[in-house]
Amino acid sequence: MADYRLHTIFYILTSLLSLAVLHWTVHKVLLSISRSKFKKANNCQPIPKYPNKDPIFGYDYWHALNKAAESRTLLSWLREQYRLYGNTYYARLQTANVISTCDPENLKAMHSTKFKDFAIDSRRKFAFLPLLGAHSVLLANGAAWEHKRAMLKPSFSRSQYTNLPLFERHVGHLIEAVRVENTKKGQVDLAEFFLCLTVDITSELMYGTSIELLTNGNKDLVRDMTQSAEGGHARWLLVFLANIIGNSTFSKSVSKVRNFMKRFVDEAISYRQHSESRSISAKPTARNFEGQQGTEPLDVKGRVIYLQQLSLGTRDRKAILDELTTILFAGRDTTAALLTNLFFVLAHRSDIYDKLRAEISVLDGERPTFEQLKGFNYLQSCLNEALRLYPVIPINTRMAVVDTTLPVGGGPKGQSPIFVSAGTNIAFHVTALHRRKDLWGEDAEDFLPERWEKIQGQGAWMYQPFGGGPRNCPGQHLSLAEAAYTVLRIVQEFSMITGRDSEPWTELIALTCTNANGAKVTLTEA
Ligand code: HEM
């Protein structure tokens, strides 16, 4: 009897297993047939491959990538891979299929023409979720992302980035603090001050209240923010290994930063309560977080304050915390990195510094208007060139959400479309794109602001510091105005800059990328 029962169970189990195997095989065969047809219809050609020694786990590619990251040579290592395998190639990395590209046509497709076929990938989510939170616009996809983007829009209006008196207040604090340090120590690392400046400006614009790091000197917050951003990048490199290895410095910093931010969540909640108890100056907006009709709050100067905007869209404290933390990091690390990289160059190029001084001398020491600021072409070219040679976000990623194609990278010349199966990760490398000699000329490696006199429309897809398409950077105008104003005022106040660092520019990749050794200089009073 027992033998009969065992026999029946065995029979049922093997039948189920055979059915599952059959189903899987049929599915695979049908998928392969339909993909072959799809590839043929789209004229897809094979893509060059990185010679993975470990084609299953892709451990060798990951090991090489990590080694380069540890020695702070990841950006040049990536460029070397493009030289070896072409501008678009495939590799296996930690069990994932990855297509790397530095081709403008592929970026255009991902960001714009085929925007819906690509989404934010799980690697980015894993890396930055502890810091930015699940509600972060930087980690969202689909309809949730659309809502968040609509919420952000009014806070990036022209009135925000043309508010030069607001910039002046904070840049004035920066100049004072830099002057004190420069006099006391005979030199100053501008990088630390830029990180405070961008927090002060971003918080005033987005929260309505400045954190005032330049005047209250909350060094702990500066350190915790930096450690959080760097820890996020380490998680991006390690992925699941990060959970095994652990990083207590990262966890502590994240928790301190998010705790600090809770005061602004309280402010948002009390703003909401206040606005519910009396009628505030408000007009309807597109949609809020909960998908309902929202309101667009205006502060006394007629600006839209993001914190207030968020508070009217949701009662969820965690959602407000995630969004406020995200916007502070997005506004801090980026513009600070741009300024640090540019001043690193200026410290070693007195010819460029002198040319900047000559250009702005028409102001005769007075403050510029916004139109004058935008009209200083050489100043604008220096910013463009700093973002070209040292893009603040040099590595970015997406994931294909459906079977799709990218326009180039296939065939012997790399000019035919390539097939991209759903789930494939795409890594795009902006430094490699911005330094391609076939696009930028033989002097692509040189810092040459003059090249921008000839470039129309910022070079479209071959110049990608701010991303492109619907998901491009909403802070672009703000950061360029903020950076231009800061450079102009420093150049007005100091007649000469001398570099105090003989090291070459060295990558420090966290949320963004900046010079690892900062911008150590001595400034001479004008
Ligand atoms: C030099 C300065 C800056 C650079 C180079 C820069 C670059 C970028 C890039 C490349 C993206 C697209 C990311 C992607 O496609 O995955 C982005 C997105 C974003 N940036 Fe910026 N950014 C800068 C300044 C700012 C500032 C000052 C703010 C706000 C105060 C800001 C807020 C954002 C936000 C909220 C997003 C997410 C947009 C979305 O996902 O829809 N950025 N930025």
C-alpha cells in the first residue's frame, strides 16, 4: 500500500516537473522565434562583446571595474574599454546583461525618442534608496514619476534662477568665509565652501528657509551629507555584496542627515495645517501626489516654495522627507562639483582667470543684472567647458522595460541598430562621450572655453551634462545661473588665484563626480 502511494506521488511530481520544463522550453522557443523576427524587422546586427572570462556571473568585468574605481581611475578605464571594443559594447556584470554606450544617437533614443522603453534601473534604486527614500523623484518611474515631476516644475520657474539678490546674500557669506580662511592659513580649499553655499541656496529656494551652513558652520551636517553620498556610490558598485559587507559609517550618516531633515517636514506639515485653517494665496496646479487637484502656494515674494507645494500634495511625512532630502542633494553636490572642477582649472590657468576678469571689468565692481550675467559669453563658455571635460554625472544607467532596439552599435562598423532585450541594463558614460576626438576634435582633452564660440545649441546630444528629454535636469538654469554668479563675484573680489595642489584632477565619484583633492588655492585681494 505504502509503495503504491509513494509511486503515485513520484508519478505526479515527475509529471508536474515535465510539464513545467515543457512549458519553459515552448516559451523559450516561441520567444526566440519572435525575437529573431523582431531583430530582422529592425535590421539589428550583433554587438561587440567584452571578452568575459566568466560569462555567467560576470565576476571578471565587475572585478576590473571595482579595481579601477578603488584606484580612482574608473573614468579612464571605461574610456579604454570603448577604445578596445567600440562605442557600444556588451558585457556580463554580476549576473546582469549590460550594454555600455557613449554614442549620442543611443542617448537620444533612451532619453527622448524611445523614452518609454527605458526606466530607472534597480541598481540605482538599491544604491540610493536608504538615503533618498522610496518616494524620491530620482528613483521613481511611470505615473508616480510624472506626478513628482509635475510637483517640481513650478519651483524651477524663471523667478527662482533670476533671483540675484538671493544669490548675492549667500555668495557674500561665501566670500567672507573664504577671505577669513585665506588670510588665516594662506590658502583655502574652495570645495568645502561650495558644498555649504549650494546647501544654503537650495534650502532657501526650495524650503523657504536657508540652512545657513556658511554662517553657522554645521560641519557635522556637511560631513554626514558627504559620507551618505559616497556610501551610496559604494553600494552602487557592490550591489548585494553591500548588504553582506555592511557600512556603519554610511548607515549612521544617512540616519543623521534624515533626522536633521525632519525639522523641514514639521514645517511642511504646519504649513498645511495653517493653510487649511485659513485661506492662503493659492492657485490650482496640474496634479498632486495623491493624483488630486493640487494648489500652488506662493510665498511673499511671489515664488513657489517646493516644501509648501509638497505639503499641499500629501500628508505622508515619509514622502515629504524623501522628496526634501532628494532636492537638497540634487542641488548641493551638482553645482558644488561644477564650481570645484572649474576652480581647479582656474587655479592652474591664470590666462583664463585674467580673461574672465577682463570680460567682467565692464561692471566696474558693480553687481550684474541677470541679462548681463547671461551675456558674459566667456564666463558661460568656461562653465560649459568645465561640464564637458568634467561632467558632474559622468556615469548614468537605465534598464530596458520591453524588448527594444538602440539605433547604433551593431555590425562591423558599429553603425547598425542593436537588439536590447527587456531587463538589459544600459550604462552610458558622459565623460567618454564628451572626450570623443571624432566628435570634439583632436583637442578634446584640452580645457578650451573658446571652442564654445563655434558650437551651436550646446552640441545637442553630443553634450549631455544635464541629461535630455522628459527626464532632463529641471535645475539646469538654476545651477548655471548660481555657478555663473559665484564665479563672477569671486573673480571680482580677487585679482589673482594660485593653485596650491600639484596633483592632477582625480575623480571622486559619489552622487556626482568632483576633484578628489578639491580646489586648493591662494587668493589675492583685488
Ligand atoms: C551642475 C549642475 C547640475 C547638473 C550637471 C545636473 C545634472 C542632472 C542630470 C544629468 C540629471 C538626469 C539624471 C538622469 O537622467 O538619470 C538630473 C536630474 C535632476 N536634477 Fe540636476 N543637475 C544639476 C543641478 C541641479 C540642481 C541645482 C537641482 C535642484 C535644486 C537639480 C535637480 C534635479 C532633479 C530633481 C532631477 C531629477 C529629475 C527627474 O528624474 O525627473 N539638479 N540632473
